[in-house]
Amino acid sequence: VSAVYMSQVLPFLKGDEIERGIKKVFNWLIAGGEVFVVTFTPFIQHVTSFIPVYNERKRNGQRWAGYIDDLAQFSSHENIYKHLPNEIHHIDLEDLKWVFEINGFVIKEVRYFGEEEGALPEGIKMDGRERVGLIASRPLGSQTQEYTDWQRVSDNLLERVPPSIR
């Protein structure tokens, strides 16, 4: 594939699942292919009581410090947490950037943002770091290791491809 868009997918995965998934995305992309990610961070209003836990985990060097295994314990808005799984993952900029870099991506942009790029639901708006976005690409010239049996059309019987598709 040439592009992947993931909006609010990662909060439903644990850290090791994110790591495996991003590796798969890398292998699926063609060289030069891009990935676009938007995800919520720990800096959202309905889980402000979680922020001290998150900060302590970060101080201790814990990877995936934004993972919450009991959202009901931390959320101040029942109308939010009752519609979400109790295990949720609010990912920070550092972990997001890290997982893409270790998997070979070139980071084009990564930044926190808030409502300037779309209104946030009630109970989310806090300080402008509510979401993190990332644009990354698979480097040109990188080879897909996982799918070695794939061949380019130009390498395989081009005359069988109809002229309208060529």
C-alpha cells in the first residue's frame, strides 16, 4: 500500500501490540509510502487524575506510560468512560515517535495539537496537547523483507497487463 491512515486506533492496543502493528505497517508500505496517525494523549480533561500516575511512570523511564488498565478509576466523566473499554491507551509524543523510528520510519512531522484542528468533545479539552499527530514514511530504497514473493508488474509479464492499465 502507498498510505495508511490511523485515527484513534492506537488507544485500543497495548504497547506490545502497537509495536507489532507498526512493524507490519512498515512491511505493507511501498518505499516512500506514508503513514498518518492521530491519537489521544494522557493530557485530556476527563482523566486528569491519571496524569500524576503517567508522570511518575515517565520519571521511572516506563515505555507506554499512558496505558490505563481501569479507566473507570480515573475518568471523571461517566458519559465518556461507559462508552469505552476499561483498558485504554493514551499515547504521548515520545512513545509515538519512538515506535515509528525503531521500525525504520522517517518522521516527517510529529506534534501535539488541540482544538485548532477540529472541535473536541465535552470532557476532552484541556491544554492544547489533547491529541498527537504523526506523519512518517518508509524510506525510499528500502526493501520489503516479509513479502519476498511479491513482484513488480514491470518485472513479470508486462504484456499480459491490458494497455488501459499500463
